[in-house]
Amino acid sequence: MAPIAVGDVLPDGTLSYFDADDKLQQVSVHSLAAGKKVIIFGVPGAFTPTCSLKHVPGFIEKAGELKSKGVDEIICISVNDPFVMKAWTKTYPENKDVKFLADGSATYTHALGLELNLGDKGLGTRSRRFALLVDDLKVKAANVESGGEFTVSSADDILKAL
């Protein structure tokens, strides 16, 4: 499957998270993105160095600036289960704007065409690192990294697209 690209309509899918009452919830991507301007960024894995130290913190730090430019939602997706995503979220106590959503079986990541096979490293199927700017389900920017790079999918890169 070809990776999602500018001009494509964002596919729907179901992601998981724990709510404030610690209840497991499922949410449709379209319910989060329809009629809104959203950023969806994906990382290869929770607690991994580049994801934890650069990618996520950038979106947390720039959330106010992104929202001032009309962004309604900032969503982080990882191919981890919701328990891992809940624990990872807690490592960012300053976060008030980035939603951490689990794609435990990589079903949604596959629908985006952004899966990454890291089986040879013992990591299984993961997500390529990416950042999408989506306006009412239409992709306006698709910044997808190759390999383990972090050169085009930062919060600053999305700010340039706004």
C-alpha cells in the first residue's frame, strides 16, 4: 500500500486510550478529525530515545503556537498497547494538549501505509516516524521520515506548513 500523501482523505480507524477515570476507551480517528484541523504524528515506539526526547517534547512545547494557528487537536500514535501509552503519557506531566493513542496491532498504521518492519531488530511491526497536517479529513502536509531519521516530522516542520 502506498503511504498516505497530500490530497488524500484520512482513512478512518479505531485507536485506544485510557480516560481520566482509568477506563479503556476506543475512538474513531474520523470522530477526532472531521471538521477540524488536526496534527497526527506517529512514532516507532513509546519510550524510545528520539521519540521520547525530541519528537514528543517538540509537539508539547509548540502546542500553544500550533493551536494559535488554528490546530484543534494534536494526536500522537504509536504501535504500542494502551497500557504502555498511558505510562508514557505520565512521563510528560507538563502535557495538556497532546493526546496519546494506541495502535497496538498496527492496524491504523497499516491503513496509512506507514508501517515499518523492524523484526530483524526484535521490535516487530512499528510505525515510520511521521507528522500529518489534516484539515477536515484531507491531508494538507505529509511529512514522512525514511528509516530512523528525524528530519521532516517535527513540530517546527508542521509550523512551517501552517
